[in-house]
Amino acid sequence: MELPIQLSKDSREPIYFQIEEQIKALIASGQLGAGAMLPSIRALSKDLEVSIITTRRVYQNLEQQGFIHSAQGKGSYVAEIEEGLKKDVKEAAVQLVFETAIETALRHDYSTEQVKVIFADLMKQYEAKGE
């Protein structure tokens, strides 16, 4: 199984954090349901072209947080997640993207008012598309 994870080498976020957050998002959105088997640490490392140590850290963090469970010799599986936790993960992911976008705009010398206008314009465009 290949996970739809995209890494940004330009991001300020560490690679392990990017992977971890994207797997959480896949779980919270239901794209990875409870009981779904995850790729092995070695396979995911190869797919993402990252070290095994990085992938192992991701899986350990996800297991400590209750998102996955691992069975020696059998693999790692998505755990049953409470709806409240799914909601929290989704909100945190969206907030992180907004924060990054705002920080980028401010670094490019936009004022907060200009950022609000850009956001409002984008929302109008999405609403016009019916999304």
C-alpha cells in the first residue's frame, strides 16, 4: 500500500512531522479506516525516500498518540479513533495551513487587512464553483 504523502524539503517543519501529520489527516478523514494495514517501516521509507529511523519515529509517535497499533511480526494498523479526536486533528491541520499562509503573506510585506481581502476573494471563488 502506498500512502498519498507529499513531502516538502523547503518546509520549516521536520520531515518526520510532515509524515506524521499527513498520516493523522488520512486517518481523521477516513481515508485510512480502523484496522487498515499501514506499509512497513522499510516500505514507507523507500516510497518517501527517507531514512528508516525517520519512519520508525513517525510510527512510534503515532502509536504513542493512539492513532496506530503495531504487532510484532504482523505490522502496523490504524487504531479505532474517537470522533472528537478526528475533529481535533482536522481542525489542527487546517489551522496549521492557515498559519503558514498568513506567515508567508506577512513575510512578503502584506498587511493583515490585505491578507483578509485575499482570503475573502479566494472564498468567493470557491463558493462560485460550488465547493
